[in-house]
Amino acid sequence: MTELRVAAVDLGATSGRVMAARVGADHLSLEEVHRFPNGGVPVGRSLFWDILGIHREVLGGLGRVARSGPLHGIGIDSWAVDYGLLDRDGELLGNPYSHRDARTAGVPERVARQVSPQELYAVSGLQELPFNTVFQLYAARGTAALEAADSLLLLPDLLGYWLTGRIGAERTNASTTGLLDIASGTWSSDLAARLGLPWSILPPLRDAGSVVGPVRPEVAADLGLDADVPVIAVGSHDTASAVVAVPADTAGFGYISSGTWSLVGLELERPVLSEDARLADFTNEGGVDGTVRFLKNVTGLWVLSECVRAWKGRGTPATDLASLLAGAGTATPLRTVVDINDPSLLPPGTATDPMPERVVALARAAGEPVPQSPGEIARCVLDSLALAYRRHLRTAARLAGRDLEVVHVVGGGSQNHLLCQLTSDALGLPVLAGPAEAAALGNALVQARTLGADLPDLAAMRALVRRTHDVRRHDPRPGLDWDAADRRVATPTHHQETSWTERR
């Protein structure tokens, strides 16, 4: 196989990167060429994405990749659910909202009066989250932008449109909208019509691995690219790309794509649409090659990073991540555990409502020992995350009728050795940590296959990851009563009822 060099654009909600990836028969590597900060921009009472700023940074990164060597393809992955609207001239109608904006407060309840949660789940298979695209669109009914819209593009597809001029929606990301029929892989125009949504704005669907189109001539000229460099639809939901690069060699694996969010689940051949799965808030999202990602969204290392941001803002000493993890490692294990998925932990911390105080408030409301030091708060967060991983992976295996043999942790959280060890302890299973750059690797692998690499299926892609990337193994240690800790989270003394939108 001839070595290929592709650009993997990997966008996160707090930062974005443009990576130069090299893929050969026994070679798979990444070089970070450009990194830039990202985040929601508050305007009045709303929160938007600076999508033009993101596009500028992507162009700058692609130009650097082109100047440093040959470029055979471009792929873009990002977070899910958020979108931009185009008018009939193909122009953007305003800044896209961030999924952390409060405009969907109470919307799921209003939608339920027209289409029941059971009906929604039977079509989309999605966990009910207030920021799912279907709820964002319902909140936008009657707005000038939605009434003028000709096309809706999820953010990776919007950026791809600006590069190529081609309109479409990649299926793994489309599956997060709540408007895709997860069983058939097609848009549910009936569901959109029942909710009074303009289903005609939903674009044609494309599969991961399809060619979106060549880069526009004017873009190629500006960046110094060859005119025929293709943009390739990868698993444009970053978790779909990350799961491609899980270095599994058995069907009995669970995964945790660990970063700002933790996506905790299994890879299946078909969705699980039972009432038990709906009541357990499990989601069925599309994966590469027709697979299904049966998973639970867990508020991930976001909580810890928001704590770090608050402490740094106050000048609290020894609150860099390394010092915090050292303090957490010496703190009493399982002393304080909370529901890490509590809605109060979802919105960003503020000067008047910082994240460390939210964690403390949750502990106090649940009747748990109140953590005092930053190290104790960090240990509370990590123990609570490990408990959530334990609970949801076991539930996923039960609902899907699967046996778990091993858990793979990929993404940035794979470098948090304490959290990976706690996860192994909690589950009583080996945890294999790495690679950290799974989303960008999966992005590059799908591109390489489209460009002719001998990577016929997911097994071949994962075998290449195993040959080229080390993983760190964590085996379970006995001694802690995780069952008792889990019962404490499941039956707290008092549950805080404040919704995430009310806290914002």
C-alpha cells in the first residue's frame, strides 16, 4: 500500500486541531500542524459558535499541511447536534447556536405533548437530551431564520460545504439529530411534519467514506492545494471516528470515548429500541460501516476542567491538572460520590456559580461527606465518573445481551491513569487505555480506505492501530466496596432538582 498523507480536522467544543496523518501498510501517525481555541460566544442571553472563526482556523491549518508535504485528502469530524441554516442562495443565516444555549429549556416536555417519548425513541433511538437537534429546531419554530432556511447543515457538513460547495449530511452525525430513522438510516419526514418542522431543509444523506467533492478551485488556489484534492466524509461525529480507532481484537469489548464528554457503550450490529433501553436513557447512534453505537452520554472530564478553570481564576495554588491528580491519588477513596450526570454540572461555570461549588453542593444535598480541598473535590469527580462508567457499561451489556470482556478507553481521558485504574477497579475488568488521538486516527483511516488503502473493514483498521500504537493496561485491584458506593449514588438522601437551564 502506498503511503498516504491526509489532513484530519478534529474539532472539539473547547479546541480544534488540524492534523497531518500518514497511513501506510504498517504505518499510522499523526502530526499536529495547527491548534486553536474554541468555545461558545455569549451574545445577550444566547450562546453561539463563532463558525466563521472556526472556518478561518481550519483554512489556516489546511494551508500549513499543504505547505509541509503532499496532501491526498481532507476529512472533518466534530461534536454533534449543532447546525447552521443556509438560505436559497447558499448563504449562512446567522451564527449557529451552541448546544449549551438555554433556548431548549422545557422543549422536550412541549414536544412530548405532540409526539410521545416512546414514539420518538422508536424512530431515532436517541437518549432524550435537551440539546438534541430536534429540540433545537422545535425551539426555533417561528423564527425568521428557520422560515427563510433552504438547507440545514450540521457543523462538519457546513465546513465541508464551504470547502467544496456540496450539500449533504453524513449519517453518523445525522443520527444524533433525533430526525433520522435509526433502523432504516433515512430521514423521518413524518416525524418532522408532526412537529411542524420544515423537513425539506434536511439535506441528502451520505455515508462515511464517500467523497463529498473536490476542494473549490478558489479555495485550492488560496491554500496552495492541488485542484483535485477531495474532501471525504469520515465518521463526522467525532465519537464515530474515535470508535473506528478502538484497538479491539474481540467482539466482547466496551468502550469509553473520554474527553469533555464521556461516551460509554458498545458497538452493535443493530439498534436496541426496547422500552427498557429508553427508560435507561441509552442512545443508538450510527457508526461507520453500518454499525450502531449503543451508548450513554456521561458528563465527562468537563467537570474537572471547569473546576481547574475556576481555581486558576482565583489563583488557588497547586491546582494545575498534575497537582490535582496527585492530590486526588492520596485522598480517601470513595469517601464522597455524587451523580456526575446531574443537570447542574452541564452548563459552564460562572463567577457567581463556579463548578467546584456545584460539586460541593451536590455532595451536601446527597448527604455525602463534603469535600474540602481541591484534591478531595477532584477525587470525588473521578470516583463518581468511574461509578458512572461501571453502571452504564453493565446496563448496556444487559440490555444488548452481551458479555463484557475488556473495556477500551480512548481520547484524552486515556491519559488520566488514575481514572483508568479506578474504572478497572469499579468494573472488575481489564481496561486498555489509548490511543489518545482516536478521533483523528479514525478520521484518517476512513479517508485512507476511500483513497485506496487496503483497509477493507473495521477489523483491518483496528489491527493497524494495534500494530502502530501502544496501549496501557490496567488490571482491577480488590479492596473497595464499589457496590455500596453505587447504592449511595442511586439512593441519595436528597436529590437536587434544579435544571441545567435554570442554573445558567
